[in-house]
Amino acid sequence: MNLSKSKYCMAVQCLKMLWLNENKPEVKKEIDNESVLDNGIEVGIKARELLGEHVNISFNKDLQVMIKETKEYLKKDNIVITEASFGDNNNFCSVDILRKKGDKLEIYEVKSATEINDIYYDDLAYQVMVVSSLGYNVSKALLVYINSKYERKKELELDKLFKVEDVTKKINEKLDEVKNNLEEIKESMKRKNEPSQKIGMHCFTPYECPFFDYCTKSLPENNVFKIRRMPVKKKLELYNKGAISYDELLKEDIDTKFRQQIDFELKALRPDIKRKEIKKFLKQLSYPLYFLDFETFQQAIPKYEGVRPYMQIPFQYSLHYILQEKGEVEHKEFLAEADIDPRRSLAEKLVEDIPLNVTTLAYNMSFEKTVIKNLANLYPDLKEHLMNIHDNIKDLMIPFKERYYYTKDMHGSFSIKYVLPALFPNEESLNYQNLELIHKGGEAMSAYANLGKLRKEEQKKVREALLKYCELDTYAMVKIYQKLKEEVMEVNS
Ligand code: SF4
């Protein structure tokens, strides 16, 4: 096997993970990180400009072609090469940015993160090991990552957007460890039989392991790892002392909210509905009633003035509303054009669509409130109206968060993605899987960010899918609200 940077890091996290990746890829679970990957690629490409003029080694399936091309360029004394590639029979790496000054090489590893994770040192140390074992003189190892505090002005300033940290000393101290790791990886990969490895923190960090379901397949279906909102550390503590099944967990000293999830699922309890509390919650709401949901996206490299890396930029909203008791459910929506700063037009439309002094419901309102507050700070002329909307938002999540309404099918969660199917198990119109193209927030984010790259026809299809997706979010809220009302009506009757 030819080891790469990513495979080396995988093995550092867990040897079994790499073994499974090579020998049983079919049991790997897909991890939803589309927008993270999009940002990573964009950051990598932009960072290439950091050291000025450079040459790039294009990807080739035949790695030898890349290695040969790199060697040619390295005949020059002073040069910057991106994706410079090195390798022997066992190890291969492409260096994000390589600077050659005389006979010295500087290796820059680019990350789209805003802070350093320990695994980045392993990544860089592996590259230094591969490059220096080929006889090159590596004088510096540096990490390049995003400065989250940077706010874009009219022009993008790469030297302010990126933080560059010289970590040569730390990397040099790690080289013996890399050597030992490489030996261990080599031995492990020779094995025909799957290595055994206990479940532990390494299954969750630095990256969520895609083989977790496979490695825990012999555990009872209802096990400690299915308990929502319990910190991983606590789950592992219980797991290590043998409290794994729901029955065993009930004998442990665990928080009431976790006990409730177990009790409900184990005994298939009937829904617990605290009607008095629900009634109290509903009493604070008055018509006209608006149901609001934003979709946002993030840019690792800010494209618009006043934007910071990874700031939530709203590009779309859906708004259902009911003007009076027993009134019709009506709908408005907004979706920005592709490749423009969507914030101003969205803010203008929002103040047009939501009148002053009305109750607006959001599900998990802190998100909607933050988006609105940011818009209010950005546009002083709209501030008063936007803050009026902000101050009148109520959270539809409360009855579920406070467990005024709980069913076993909520599995300990109060997220709308669990609450909705638990309340409406057979309602096809509320099933996100029935939607075309876009079924979850991450897909919406990525779809909008890439909208401008599509041809007109495709753009139209994606825009329709985005509108349908967001509309379902607020339609779901209306249905949840109505369900709560029905429960209260039963109390009155
Ligand atoms: S689930 Fe844990 S033990 Fe299994 S491969 Fe992943 S990291 Fe290793």
C-alpha cells in the first residue's frame, strides 16, 4: 500500500480505521461534510497565492508523473511549487505549498480551520519525513490556517486572512514518532485478519470515525451510544464499566433526561403530554402569527465586504403566516440570486414581509435571532424594524426542549428533525426524503454556494429544490403548532 498524508493521519487516529478503509471500504458510513469539503478546496486554491508567483503540479493518477515533474522544477534554486509531490515505494505526499530557497525547502500545510488541531502536526511531520528521507534539506515546516477575526474590506488581504505559524521545532521533535508509526502501520497493513481495537475517544476525535457503526455492530441495538445529548466522555465512562444496554444503564446514576429516553424506549411508553404547560406556552402567542426559517451559508474566504470567515450569511427564508384564529395558512419566501451579497435584498424583503409588533415563531430561535441582529447592525436604516422582529420572536422548540411533549420516537432529542417524524410518523408531505435534490441544511448550504457555477437550466432546478426545502421547514413548524393547539383543545373540551 502507498501511504498518503490522509491515510497516515487516519492510522494515527486508529490503526484499525486505516485497515478497514483499505480492506473493507464497503462498511464505511458516509459522513455529511459537503460544505466543509467545498471550503477546504477553496481555501487550498486561494492559499496558493500567498507566496506570490508559483508553479502548480497538476493531479495525475500516475503519481510518478507528479513526482517527476516536481523533480524537474526543483532543479531551480528559487521557486514556489504548489502540490509538489514526493514519494518512494511506500510513502507519498503532495505538499500544499513548497518554497525552495537555495538548497533549503520550506513546507507549508494549508488548513481551512480557524485553529490548530493536534492532528495537523502529524500531517506535517509525515510530509517532512517523506521529503527529508529522499535527501532534501527541509529547513522549515509551517501551518497556514484561517484567521477567524479577519473582516474583509473592499479588497481581500491574503496576509491578514491567513495565519502562518512556524512549527518547525515541534515537527522536528515528532520525527522519531513518525518513524515508529510508519513501522507499525506497515506491520498492521500486512495482516490478513482485522485488527482488534477497543472503542474509545479516538473513535470521535479528531474526526468522527466512519466505521463506528461497524465496530459497534455487536452491541445491543439500544446502547449507551444511542443516548442523545450525553457527552461522549460520559458515554465512554459508562461503556468501559460495562453499562452498555438500556437495562444496565438504568442501574447507573444518570441524569433524569437520559433516564427518560431509556424508560420511554425500553417500555414503549405512551407519549407524555403536559397540557397545562403547553397551554401556558401557547398563551404567549397571538395572531397574526409568523413562522420563519433562514437558510445560511458560510464562506471560508469572504467574498463580500464586511464578511468574516465562516460567518453565517443568510441567503433564503421561508415564511408561513396565519393572520387570525381559524385563518388560512399563507406563505411568502425569498431566495437571493447567485453570486451576489444576498444580505441587503434579504433584509429589505424581510421587513416588507413581517410587519411591526407581530409574533414570529422560529424553531431554535437563537439562530434566527443572531442572523437578524447581524443584519440590523449592518443596515442602520432597517435596524429598528429588524430589531422589532428580533424582539418579538418566540421559540417553538420550548415545549419539546422542556419536555412538555415527549414521545419515545423523539429518542431524547428536541431537534425538529426528530420531533417532526415523532409527531407525524406517516405524513408523507412532511418527509424530507420525498424532496428533490435537497434534503438537509448542509445540502442547501452547498447548493447555494455553488449555484453560480451551474448552467441556467440546472440553476432553475436547484433554486426550485431550495425553495421547496425551506418551505417544508416552516410548513413543518405550522403543523407542529397546530398539533400543540389540538392537544390543548382536548383539555378544553
Ligand atoms: S470505530 Fe473506533 S475502533 Fe473502530 S475503526 Fe473507528 S476509531 Fe477504530
